[in-house]
Amino acid sequence: MGSSVHDTWVVIPLFNEEPVIGAVIAQVLTAFDQVVCVDDGSTDHSAELASRAGARVIRHPLNLGQGAALQTGFEFALADPSMRYVVTFDADGQHQIEDAFGMVERLRAGEADVVFGSRFLDERSKPSFAKNMVLRAAVGYTNITTHTRLTDAHNGLRAIRRPVLEKLDITQNGMAHASELVAQIGAPKDSCVEHPVHILYTDYSTAKGQA
């Protein structure tokens, strides 16, 4: 990997991740040199640290929710005419940049229009029993309501081609945005695949109750 992927923007929704956001952006910049953090009304120094680490930062004056932050990031990325792909990446340190890079390479190879990350396609991720049950229930609900067949509906690591991104309009500001995004991608029958990813459950992310 190297910082030569100029046609890809990494969109990171950001809310009060001061302890880790600098390291997360440093990791992302090892593979992608276009990073935008949408600071969703943080009350700590997250935005300042993200900017210092090398990300472009857009700020919401109030906390609007992750769905709204993603939509803002999508609109920012679409303003770049050279953008071909967008990666959505969490700010809490759970995602691995090697996975994101592999997902974009699958888009480049023409395998699909969208690549969804799934923690359930291999054994690397170790969610707790309770979290596993919640995630499985969310998958069942999303697959029924969106007529899709995903194994990990609420994974924030995704890679999306520009033509799909141009059609997305996320209106659910909270966590319901994940199902809405899947539904909007599935409705026009854009081709989708899943990619095995490693969700790293740290003491920090677990304490925050992250999925």
C-alpha cells in the first residue's frame, strides 16, 4: 500500500474521539491521501486534532447524528470531479486500513458497485456474546426490510463507486442511516459484495458501546 490513491476519498464521521482520532487518520493516510472528517458537533478537541493529523475537516455546529455526517462527507467528496470511490471509515479505531484498501481494489477490478465490510465472514473479529446477538438481529431486520442478503448490516466500513454515491440521499440522521443506505443501494439493484474485515474491539471502543 502507498499514499497514491488520488481518486478515493475516505469519509470519517467524527464525534468526541479526541484520544484516538490522530492515530486513526495516520493509519488511513498510509493508504489514501484524501481524507475528510465531518466533525458532528464534538465538544472536545477532535476537530483540531483531525486537522493537525492531515485530514480536511468540516464541522457541524450541532450534533446531527452519523447519518447526517456521512451525507455531508458524501457531498464534499462529490465536489471533487476526480473522485471515483468513497470509503466510509469509523473514527474510533475499530477499522483496519488494509481492509479498506482491499475493498477499493475490488471496486477497481469491477467486481461490484458497492463493497460492504463484514466481521462475520472470518474469525478475526471477537464481539461479545451480547453484541453478537444484537448485530445478528439487526442483520435479520435489515435484510427483511431492504430485500438484501448481508451478513453484517451495521458495519461502518464500506467502499462505494461514484455513480452509486450520486444517487444516495441519507435522511436518517441517527444509526437508522445504515439500513437506509442499504435500502437505497438495493432499490436500483446496484451490484454489491461483502468483504471480510477485522473489527478491533479495544477497551476504548468497548467502553463507548460501539458496535
